[in-house]
Amino acid sequence: MGRHVNVHVNGRPLAIHPQYCDHSVSFEWGYYGSGPSQLSWELLYRWFSKFLLPRVPFRKNDKARAVELADKYHQRFKVAIIARIPMDSTVWTLKFTNFFYFLLGETHDVW
């Protein structure tokens, strides 16, 4: 805890959006605290805004909807996925399907 880490999504740094979610100023994993909460929120926001919502027919990429969905699911995502990543892991990968399995409630085989 208290370490500074960089998280990348598809080779690009994952940004922190304190105007929408301000659990922490840094990302962490492997436990249930504020750093993992921030990471969970940012990963879900990125996934909803960049990958899922643009693929929904007849729906524009709606930033407000992505914020709403990240707010709704990030605590459960933290418990199901982010807190399970070993704290001492320096490299780990989440796949596109991990997000689908989580949303479908199939988290027992995700991590």
C-alpha cells in the first residue's frame, strides 16, 4: 500500500478522473481500500466509455452514462476482481471478456 504505480490500457496510461470519482490519487490492488476503488472505477469507466457504449446500436458514446455505470458497478468489481489480484503482482492483465463475465455475474472463474 502507498506505492506509486502506472496502469496502462492497450498501451496507454489510465487516467484518474477526480471530477467524477475521488477515492484516491493513485491506483492499487490486492485489498479492499481506496486505491483499488479508484482503479476499479477508472477501468470500468474506460471500458464503458471506449469499448461498450460505442458498440451499442443507436446509442451515442455517452460520457454521463459511462460515469453512471462505473459508479454503479465499481465497488462490486473491486471485490470480485481487483482485490483478488495479488498485491505483490507487478504485471497483470485483464481481458475484454473479464468485464463481460463480471457483468454477467460469473466472477468465480474470472480471476
